[in-house]
Amino acid sequence: MKPFILITVLLLAGCATNPEVQKSTSRDRTMENMARTALIQEMLISPDPHVRAKGAEAAKEFVNPKKNIFGW
């Protein structure tokens, strides 16, 4: 059983170094950031002051994200 798990883990780890996978992951991250930016922009131009305040908080978090204890 242990060799099977080890082989599976090594095969999956090899997929992470594939340039196509890295390109796809980068593209997904970029699209996520673009969508988040568009949503924050819509919140900042809202006529409701509560929504604008939440949009400002979201923009602040987007520009300066919180880091965990490991600095990530």
C-alpha cells in the first residue's frame, strides 16, 4: 500500500512542474484578480455609503493582503 501512495504522490508532484499547468494556473489567478478588481470598482461607485465603505475595505485588503504567520 505504501509504494502505491508514494508513486501516486510522485506522479502528481510531477504534474505541478508541467509548463502548461503553470500557465493555466497563472491565467486563472489573473482572471480572478481582474474579476475582483471589477467588483471592487463597482462597489466604490455605488450610491450607497455602506457599500462604498465595504468596497474601500476590500480595496485596501486587495492592495495590501494580510499575511499568515509564515509570511505567505
